[in-house]
Amino acid sequence: MKAATVGLQGLVFMDIPVPEVGPHEVRVKVQAAALNRADLAVLAGNRHGTVGGAGTVMGMEWAGVVDAVGSHVDGFKAGERVMGSGQGAMAEFTVVDQGRVMPLPVATWAATQAACYPMALNTMHDAVITNGGLQAGQSVMIQGASTGVGLMGLHIAHWCGASVVVGSSTQAFKRERLADYGATLAVDNNDPQWVEQVLAATQGRGVDLIVDQLSGRVANQNLAATAVLGRIVNVGRLAGNHFDFDFDLHALRRIQYIGVTFRTRTKAEVAAITAAMMKDLWPALAAGGFEMPIDKIFGFSELAQAYDHMKSNQHFGKIIVQMD
């Protein structure tokens, strides 16, 4: 099968064997795959958890049709349309643990649409609801809200009944669109006054929850923008893995600072996260909620251009690759 892999000097298309199916695995014929920021790090030669290095098949998010199932798989059968996450999405076939596979919540979805959802749904349900504990009437901020995952965070916060939903982006054209996805306030986290804007929107208290995809330079500002006894869930580090941290402000505001990642979770943990997300959010998706915008669709042979488009940071929503 044709696959997009990491070469010594970047992206390389190769013909590799179709992967075998283990007892608890599902093999999917990929119809569309979505790009994610972690892909850029892997393509640059870095590791993302256990994934990385020369020969790695690119991609972490996909939609397609079940081709084969393992001997211990229940609930999926050949020919069923599915979506999910897992290594090796940028290939004709991918094999993943059954706990990462989801039936389409809307039967009429195209594969290009379905591929937008798996990682955003699991990441933000886990961050906003499971770890963030957001309750109706509370306030929330999504740092990095114009990404696909960030937009899903706005959707879920609005669905939870948040009283104030703040989204951040450094680009004005992106901030202008955040209200369409549930934001009641959009701020520029390059603006030194953004903390004051958040405090003004919450009557001086600060938000009850920040879901932070940035970390780095905004870490201490997050502390200042969070209410006493609030929570910060560290999802990503797009603004840096290391920075000065105001431990005294953290203590003064008695903030719960929670780190989450899928890189160290077991297959059973990922399956439980997927099941909990589907139980909560599938009815809303089936009813037409949680729209995810597609910025641009590329052909599989145009994958290099797709990654360049993501590097430019001029996209809003998901970048999709449709298998040729």
C-alpha cells in the first residue's frame, strides 16, 4: 500500500505492506485524514510519545471503512463507516486498537467531515468535562481557541452551559469568528491587557477553568486570570515547554493545575475516554451540533503542501487530506 512516511530529509511516499490485524484491532481503509500540530514535530524528526523516527507513517486522525477486524473485536464489522485516532493515518490502510474506533454519529457525513472530529472530541471532553469539571453557570477560557481542538472546546463549554466562554487567538481574523463557535469574548493573548479583559468579563473573579493549549509565555498570565479555587488543565505547549512559573501566585489563588496527555495513557484508558465522550456528546452530534470548519482539502499526493499550509498558521479549522 502507499503510505506517507518520515524520511531523513522530510516527507517520503513509500509502498509498504498492508498492516496485519491483531486480536483487539480494527483495520480501516482510510478515505480521509486530518492534520494535527503534532504531525509537524514528527515530520521534523522529533518524537511524539512512542511515535517518530525515520520510516514512521504520518498521521493521527482519520475516517474510512472497516476492512477487517481482529478475533476479539466486538461492535465493528467489515464495510462499516468509522472514524478514529491512532498512528499511521496517512496511508491506504491503518490498524488501531478497537477502543480508538468510533461509528459515525451522523450517517450522511462525508469522510472528509468525519475526519475532523476524533481527536478534538476526545481531547476536549477529557479536558473540559472529565478533568476540568466545568459546571453550568461557571466560566471558562480556551487558550488557542482557533485550532480544531480549540473550537471543539468552545462548543463543549457552550453545551455545558458556561456563563462566560473566552477564546484566545493572536490573529484578528480568527478572533472575529470565535463567536460562531460559542465564545462570548475573544482576546489576543499577545495583548498585555488580555488578563484585565478576562477579569472584567467575570466581575473581577477570573474564570473558573482555563484549558491551556499554549503554556510557555502565558503560564503566569493564566494564573492571574483564573479565579481562586479555579482549575487550569494543561493540554498543549504551543507557546513553549519551559518558562518561569509564579509558584506564589499559584498558591495564593489555590489553583488546581492539571496536566493531561494521551501519550502515556494505556489502551484501556483511551477506550474509556472514548466511551465516556460518546455517551455524553453523541446525541448532540447526531442533532447537528458542534460544527467543525474545514479550512482546506488536499489530495494525498499534495500532502507536502498541506503540511506547509499548516506551518503558515493561516488556516482556521481543520486541514484535511482526501485519499486519491
